[in-house]
Amino acid sequence: MNYFIIPGLKIRPQLRKKDKVANYDPKIIIDVAIQYFNTNMEMLLNKRRFTYIVEHRHSLQYLLMRYSPLSCKAIGEMFNQDHSTILHARDTVINELDSVLENNFKKYIPELLNKIRYEIKKSQQVQLEV
């Protein structure tokens, strides 16, 4: 029920399980992200809050949440975080992508998706050849 109507407020539906876009292999998503960000998984798993590390971590969590069959709880366990932290990361990325201001997420997410799709096509071609 909508109690208040605020002019200019964009109401977007929350991402639900049925809103997952694809079921890509989580290992491919993680490998591509680590290579793209030129980092390692240990750096993404630690609790440091440097801006660039947080952006990388949030980008990876968003991609895993949206494009892999993993649940929010499973992603949280992978990153040693609570599921609500993963939901916050997803919402942060969605808000930044919807923002009119230029930010790093508008660059990271499309480039990562292109690289992930390329790697998946490449792995499918290798399986067909064998």
C-alpha cells in the first residue's frame, strides 16, 4: 500500500528470485571479475573499506546476485557477510546505475557483463569441440 506519493520518486521493484536474468556459472563470474579488477579473492573477501575495494566487492556481489543461481544467503557465506549486507550491496549498485551522475558502476557492470558473456561463449565452444 502506498501511503505517500512523492513527486519525482522512482519506485523500482525489488529484485526477487524470479528476476534473475541468467544462470551463469559463479566461478566464471568470479574469475572474470578478479581478472578485470586486477586483484585477488582475498582482497575482495577482507573487511577493508577503501572505496575502490568496496566498489569492486559490491560489483561482484551484484553480478553474483543477478546472474548466478546462488542465493543471497550463499553469497553472504562466500563473503563472510550477512545476507542483508548483500542486499544492501545490490541496492547500492542499482541506485548508482540509476543515478544521473557519472560513477564507476556505470563503467564496471557493462564491461564485466560483456567479458562474462564472452567467457561463457568460449567455454561452450570448447565443450562442443570435445
